[in-house]
Amino acid sequence: MVKKNRKSRKGRKSRKSRKSRKRRKKYQPTSRYLKDVAKRIRIDGETWESAMERAMYLQAAAPSFEPEKWNSDKNVKHAHNCYTYAIDKTDPELTQKCKEINCKPRNALKPQPGYHSGHQRIKDKSKYNCPLVMNRVLDDNPYIKQHGVRKNMVCPKDYYSAALAVHPGLTYHFYRQDKTGYWSHKDGATDAKQWDASGKNIIDPQKANRHYVNKSIDGKIVNYKDFCGYFCVPKDKQNKFWQSGVTPRS
């Protein structure tokens, strides 16, 4: 009887182990999936081995495209913008503040580059340009690695790519690369989305259509025509920062 019970327990453990392996395997990226991602992110002259390795890095570091996380609650959507989206970091307290005051799409809650590092609000929009905005991002985030406009989108392990573009003298916009290899963005208090101004999936924000004919600021049609470059954002949320303009920096 003892031997039979041992075998029975051993058999049950073995079956559980096989089921567990099956469950783990189910959530692992497939070889075909990784090849599709590698194809999207591969740059000119890069070997397939290198592209596949970066595709695996992307699975470990990049955010998933989760529109419901950003779009379903209007208080999350209205309180967070393209800057917070690119950094992939929300703040429940900011969301609650938005709820308390019933904040509208255009509001003073949304974080701006430079607030965390002590910069004041840019009151003169004519000053908006690539160096100004990018320097404020880097002042906020010493762990972010800048690539520049002439560099490719290759980031080291535990980092994912983001990008900045500017409508000079008016406003700015950020994009980020997700696990799929596609890029997504959240323009102001609008929905998070994966497509550009032409409705096409974004493979490279530098080559995407950034001329949003249905959006205007101060009577000007928004065109993020100046591409400022790519940068690498750390996966670790403890190593990336932004600040709302209504909350004093601690």
C-alpha cells in the first residue's frame, strides 16, 4: 500500500508539473511572434541574430499596449499626457485630484517636462524647440539615455525606446515603443493609440505622419514636424520621474 501511495503521489506531482510547464509555456512569446517583432525593429545592416536578441530585450523591458489602462477612466485620461505615457508611469493621487475637481481635457494637472527638476512652466510657447524640451526631460530623468536624431532606436537591456517631436513655437509630443515593436502615443488628454495622423501603425515615429490636421492649438494646425530624436527609458519605475504642476516637489 505504501508503494502504491508513493507512486500515486509521484504521478500526481508529475501531472501537475506537466500542467505547470504547459501554463508557463502558454505565456512565453512564440518563435514566430519574436520573428515578427524582430522584423519590425530591425535596422539597416543589422543581423537577424541581433534583431532577435533585441526583440527578446523588448519583451522584458517595454510596456504592453494597454489602451484600457489609459482610456477607460476619464480621470486617468485627462490627468496624464504623452510625457507620462512615454515614461509609462501613472499616479493614483493625480487621478484622484482630477476626479475631485472634475478636471476637463485641458487642465493644469498634466505633468510637463522639467517640473520634477524644478523648471518653471513655459509661458512663452514661441520658445518650444527640440533642445529645450529634451534638456528638461533629461534634467527630470538622469537614468534616461539619449540617442539623438541621427541615431537608431537600439536600446540596451532593461530599457525601451521613446521619441520626441516638436511643433516649433507651439507644443511637443512623445511616442514610445511597445513589446510588439510598434509605437504608440497619447496626445494630451486623448486616447492612447497605435496609429499616426494617417491612421497607420507606427513602425518608426521619425517616418510617421505627425501632421494632425484635426487638431489645433491657438488656431494653428498641429504639425510635430521637427523630430528631436530617440531616447532609452529604463524599465524600472523607480528610475523614471515626472511631476504635476499642481503638486510641490518633495
